[in-house]
Amino acid sequence: MKVSICVPTYEQTEYLQKCMESILIQTYKDYEVIISDDSSSEMVLLYIENIKPFFGDKLVYHRNNPSKGTPGNWNYVLDLATGDFIQLLHHDDYYAEPNSLKNMMEAATSYSDTDVFIGEVWSHNVSNKTVLKHVVTDESISELHSKPVKILYANLLGPPSIIFFRKSALIYYDINLKWLVDIEYYYRLFKLNSNWKFIRVPFVVSVNNAVHNVTNDCEASADVEVYEYTYLYSHVIRGFFASCSFLALLRRLFIKYGLISYEEVVSFCKTENVPWFYKPLIKILRIEYALKAK
């Protein structure tokens, strides 16, 4: 059965090279590699032209003009997949070992009634040059099976590259999100595929703290985080009353950015309807700040 390895790329080849080299040494050979390049420069194009002879007809390259952005480029490359199984392998992630694909295919064969598989991930921190295993406990897996909503409050699993699924289970990423795009995707995927399996075998290594990481643009931005959590509540969680978990998350978020002005919070929410409980939460925080000042 053929695997479609879908690689969205953008303006970097240092880790893309490691990604492609890890594909070449896979012991499972029935695959196609689809590159969807969002770069404005020819950096990726020139690299792909150099390595294409090593892949032959297994490698397909697309140059996007205009660029599709994140995660539009992810959706586009997924849409090009023709295999029985699909993996979105980010350009700065790479396979953990030569048997990574083989192990996932064996799991898929063993669990023929399952469409979605999650593999283990290692974190490659380029700033301190360490590679550490991301530990996922049995308790966390059990909790996510029974309550998929838990993934919205903490990404216990890792980056999107860890997902391996049958083409019949294909869904697309929400183009309105950037910071929370992966956890929102996991939530919908798990809701639709309640019998997903976590496979305890080495699968991918994910690069972190590199200058090109999208995370760097989002993790200290109230403009991104406040908007996206508001969007998440309005479009995914919904409901008149927020859970204690979501209220606690909002509280931490507002404290993180020192938000005690309701008008300022509303401005970050942009076009989203602001849930009614934002206002009393802000009032409580203002009282807390006033008491601390005394």
C-alpha cells in the first residue's frame, strides 16, 4: 500500500535536507513524496532539482504562485496525495529511524479497523543541540480517548508530523488558525476517529527553536493568542457557559499579557463575537491587581 509523504516547504533547506535524507533511507519503499513550495525565492526549487534523481518518479514538486500561507499550504499538499495512507511531514521534521514508515505500516495492518495512528516524537532543540523524547503517558492517551476536548487545553502529543492516517480519514486544517491550528485539528480528528491508536515506536524528530519556526511568531503575541482562543471557543467549544478549564486558560492568558482593559481584549478578538464571560473575568483581574497594589 502506498504512503503519501506530504511536505509543505517555505524558504529553508537546512532541515529540509535532513527531512529528505531520512525519507531516502526508509526501509518501506512504497511511497510518494509531494513537495508544495510556498517560497518566493528559488532556494527550495534548486535543492529539489539536485536531489530529484535520487527519488526518480517518487518525488513530485509544486511551486505555489501566489503562496498559500500557513496552513493553506498544508491543506493543498494533502489534497495532492494519491496514496492509501497519508502523512504530513513538515519540512523541518524528519524520520527518527529507517524503520519509521515500516513500523507505522505494520501497525496499520495489525489494526485494520483503525484509520488514525499517532507515533512517538523526539524534540530536536537546535539552540542547545539536544534531542529528547517527548513522553506521552498511558494516562494522557486514555484521557484523550474519553475526552478529546482535553487536547484544546494542552498539546500532549506533539506536532502534526506524528499523524499517520488512511486517506479515507483525511480532513483539512482550519485556515483561520495559526498558533492553535494543530490542537484544533487533533480535536476534530479524534472526534471523528474515536478508536485512534498511539503507537509506541520512534516515528519523527521535530526541530524546535529554529529561526524559521512559525511558533516563534506566535508564542508572545496577544494579537494572535487572544484572537485564536476566542475563535476556538466560538467555533469549536461553543456553549453559553465556559468550563473551568477554559476560564483558567483565559485567566492565565490575560495575566500573561497584562490585560485588564475589556476594550483592549475586544480589539484583539477582531471580528469574533466576544463571549459574555470575558467582561466579568476582566473585572475580577482588575480587582486582584488593585488588591495586590495595596
